[in-house]
Amino acid sequence: MEQTLSCPVMPDQEAPSAVPGNGISLYFRPGTRPSTDVISALMEAMADADIMARITHRPPPQEGWLELIASGLTFDLTGLTPAKSAISGDILQYHGFDETPSCEELEVVELSPGGHIAGGSGLLPVNRTMAGLATSLSLKLPVAAIGWRSAQTLMEPRYFARIIVNWLAGGAFPALGLTALLRSDDGSISTKGLSRFVGREMQLEGAVEETPSDTLKLAIRMVDYLVRQGAFAESRVIDSPRGKLLLEPSQGGKQVWVWRQH
């Protein structure tokens, strides 16, 4: 499950209010990346239907970006043609592909929180709205892959749509996609990207009597628990399908360790 794919780093799009690392990357095959006109027509056609968003600022087309508003929140869509592709980066994990695409062959359009909400880019309402908007766009455009920047994950569009629709309908937080779950040699699992939602990354202690699959399932449960609970400063013990667990936030505020209670 873990693989690093080197994606091209291209000149950043000089769009106002861009939030590096907190966006969603929509990957397109060359020649299929949309223009501002295509997005505008799509928004008009889908008004009051699939895409509950509208354009609030439209610079000259050659600048290749738009400001969108959805659920009262503003987002920037950058990297539209004829401007250069948005910036890309390394991928730690991929999900949902029968055959993993080569990032070197793809171009990027970036959806990110606008300047008005940049400070709240980790808030659940912002991320839920942005994920829903990205899902709607991916279903209407020839998107080849979707990247969640803060976790450095790459997802097949139908996989992304499925986990996001389930989450927005009240299901579990999509840990396998909106975070990366990284296994260490000692069997423990650590997260990348969870801090965006709860201010901390998690490390789950491994267990010699446990299969890697069971440890991964437990890590997924713990990520969902932490996102639902939100930030907390004091240690606590909780029950789990694998027994009692001690959750110990670090004093520095950057990590939460999950220990087995024997």
C-alpha cells in the first residue's frame, strides 16, 4: 500500500489566497485540463443541482483561476488552461487504482480554501464542503486521479467519490485517503495528515499477536475516533475491538500515542 511516486514540481500558480498543502489536486491527462470557460459553463448547467457552488470572481481567462463559493465558503480553483498546471508534489500512498497512473504524465488543477477561510482550513465544515465540491467536479470532468495534499495520498476518482459521499452522509471518516497510514518495522502505524483535522498526528503501538490487517483496521477506527472527538489534552483509556487502549497526547501538542493496555 505504501509507495512513493515522484510527481513533477511545476511553477506555482500566482492565484490570490492559495493555501499550499491544504488543497485537493485534480489530476488530468494532457489536453483534458479544463479552462475557466468550461468550469463556468459547468457551474451554470449544474446550478441548483449536483454542484451547489457558483463563481464569485473571474479574472481574465489567461490567468487560469476562479474563485468559487459553496455553502458560504470561498475556494480557489487554480491551474486552469491556458495557464500552467498547478504545483504538484510527492505521493506517499495510493488507493482504488487497478493500475497506478504515472504522475509525470498528468497535469493538475488545484482546489484550495480561499483567503477568507485560509485560517480555518482544518475545520471540518471547510474540509467537508471542499471534498464535496471536488467530488462533484470529478464526476463531471475527465479527472484521472485525485490527491489530498496534506496526507500526500492519490486516489482513483470513483474511490474518492465513494468514501467522500459515505462520509458526508454520516459514515466513518475516510482515513484511507484523507490521511496516510504508515507502517513501521516494529508493527506500529503512524499517520500523516491527521493533524489537519485534530492538530496532532497519531502513532498506534503494534502488537506481535495481531495481523497487519487487524492493526490497520484498528488504526482506521482510531483515526475516526480522534476526528469525531476533536482535540483533547488529557490522557484517556477507551475500549476497542482489540482491547483497552491508552490515548496519551504529547505535551508538545503535536502527537497522540495510542498504547495497548494489558
